[in-house]
Amino acid sequence: MAVPSHVVFVVPFLLESSLRFAAAAGRLPGVRLAILSQDMPERLPEELRPLVDTFQRVPDAMNSAQLVEGVRVIARKWGGRVDRVMGILEQLQVPLAEVREQLGVRGMDVEEARHFRDKSLMKLRLAEHGLPCARHCLAPNAEEARAFAARVGYPLVVKPPAGAGSRNTFRVESAEDLEGWLRSDPPLTDAPAMVEEFITGEEYSFDTITLHGKHLLHSISRYRPGPLEVIETPWIQWTVQLPRRIDGSEFDEIKQAGPRAIEVLGIQTGLTHMEWFRRPKGGIAISEVAARPPGAQFTSLLSFAHDHDFYSAWARLIIFEEFDVPERKFSAGAAYLRGQGNGRVVAIHGLEAVQRELGPLIVEQKLPRIGQVPTGAYDGEGFLILRHPETEVVARGLEKIVSTVRVELA
Ligand SMILES: Nc1ncnc2c1ncn2[C@@H]1O[C@H](COP(=O)(O)OP(=O)(O)O)[C@@H](O)[C@H]1O
Ligand SMILES: [Mg+2]
């Protein structure tokens, strides 16, 4: 029998969202799986234990020096052999690349990972290649932020250079707003802030599969509304929809710019998640690109739209460098249920009506738990996923859910 592929999956916290990917890797024939975590091994769900050959703990699983030590311990157990070191968290992508470089493990290197992780490096690289994106400044102090504002005008967006989940991201509408921010949380030389031109328009994703530098597949989804607007507006429940067809000319610009962006940022093999805007007066702007599988159920949405398990397909892509291109057969969409008010979840209203009307369209759901503390994130406390061959049917269903279901907090 062929020698198995020895895979270390870094899962700092044993959360369902990460473990689903690790389990997919562990289930592939010919994989020997280790989990490297800062969590307690007892917290590994019973049903996953048979998939895990080795569980190794380190105190801080985001720290590359500790990860190197952890991988070394696993390698000793495995006769020195480690073929892949992988993980899905955005904040892990540079540390994982550092571990690979230090231990000579194949996969994305530090230079590539940094261009996906650092939004300023990313935008400079995209602009250098003539790819459309927002004008930006990595401001190390108040003067540079003011000078950028004077040049570009308002509104602006301020965000951390390596953020995720829209955290600490906000709109600056005026010089007064700008001064307010500069007084309360000024950027520093060793903690600069990204200041960007505000792009209006519809927000979308462009998710890709690349193998050995070759663009194999893309998927487009539409956000309603954009994550920043969701964060700003507590009553809005977010939706994301993958249209059934993406071969129309309305997507020509992103289909040209998207794969080129991935190429200049340097990924050779992987799944990427790009976000982009359609500007109201024409043209597009690429917003950011992550070199990892997307969160917020996107990997499930990809799976439903293509009738193909993208959790497993991603693991196989990274580990065995193989990918079978599936056909897009359905529209799929998620409606995210979000607590309204303050306190904990006390009731979910309107669910029966939605289930009665949309029953057969609902392919997956996770309902908010009574007593749950809201996350404050744009993807809320739970979700319903719909699927149907017709884009319009899914669009109407998502609209129905967010206008009918109300998660009450008290
Ligand atoms: N330049 C911009 N113009 C308008 N909205 C923006 C801009 N940059 C970010 N946003 C909004 O903020 C959200 C979060 O920003 P993003 O750069 O995607 O960071 P994160 O890594 O936190 O997802 C985006 O999804 C979008 O809704
Ligand atoms: Mg984003």
C-alpha cells in the first residue's frame, strides 16, 4: 500500500466550524491526521476521535514558534514525516506559512500568505498590476490620515490592516468624524490603520479554486446588504446568495480581474475567497482576498450549489493536489438569523410560517438556541440554507425568511 500523507491540521479552538474541515481531511483515504490545538483533547467530539491519529497541544496555537515545536513532536512520532500543515483560520495563515518554511513543508509560503493577509500589501500589489480596488493609505499617524482624507474626500472606511469579520471596521463621514477617531484611537507607527476610499454599490464574493497556478473554478455570490451595513444596522438580517448561473456578461469584469488578482497575489494551489463591489456608475472594485476557505457557511453554500462536497474537495486539493471540477446545478443561499434587542435569545418568532412555506427548499439549518448570548457578528446566531434550480425562487425565499423570522432577545 502507498505511504499515507501525514497531515497536521491546526485547530486552535475545537469549534465545529473548524473541525468540519479537519474531519474532511481525516476521512480522505490515505491520510494520517494530527490535530494541533491549544484546546483540551477531551473536547474533541467522540465521533471524530477515530479520524485523529495524534492530538498535540501547545499553549498558544497562533504562535508560529510554538507551532513549529508542536509539529516537531508529531513528526518524531511519525518517523520524521510531515507532508502538510494546514488550517482554515484567517489569523493562522501567516503563522502556518512560517511553520512550513521553517520545516520545509510544501504549501503556501510566507511571502504569498502576507500578500493575502495584509490588506495594504494586497492593494498595492493589485494596483501595481492595474487591477481595480479602493484607494487606500496605511496611516502610521494622524497627519497622514488627514492628508489622505483631504486628497480623497468623504466618506472613508477605517479598518485594521489585517482584520477579519468586519471587526473594528467603521465608516468616517466627515472631518469631524475623522478627528473624533484620531482623538479616541489614533494610529501609531507600529499599529497603523487602513484608511480607504468608501466604495458604494453592491457587494459580492468571487471564490476560486487554483491548482498548480491554473484557475479551475470560480463561484460568485451576492451579499444583501454588505457586511458593514449589517454591522451598522442592528435590525438587518444578512443574506448571501449564489445565483444558479454566473455565465452572463454582467460578471465579465470580475471574471477577468478575479483570476488575475489571484495570480498576482501569488497563490499556486488553494481555495480563495475574494470580496468585490459593483460600482453604481459601472466598473468594479476588488475589496479583499483571503487564501483560505470562507467562513459563514460559504463552503456549505458552494457544496449545495454544485452538489459536491467542498469540505472534502478542499482537503483533497491541498493534500493530494487534485480537484474534479463540478458543474453548478443550483442556486443556494443563506439567511442569517440575528437577535433583536438586548440580552439573550428568549424566542424565535415566525419560524413555523417559514418552514410551512419553504419546507422543501430548506437544506440545512442551525437555529439560535434559547438562552444563547448574541455574537454581535454579521452572521448572527443561526441560519437557514435554501437551494433550488431557479435563482428567483431562492431570492424570494431568503427575502421571506429575513422579513418573517424574528429572534427576540431579552
Ligand atoms: N473601501 C470600502 N468601501 C465600502 N465598504 C467597505 C470598504 N472596505 C470594507 N468595506 C465594508 O466593510 C466590510 C469589512 O471589510 P473587509 O475589508 O472585508 O474586512 P474583513 O477582513 O473584516 O472582512 C466589507 O465587507 C464591506 O461591507
Ligand atoms: Mg471581508
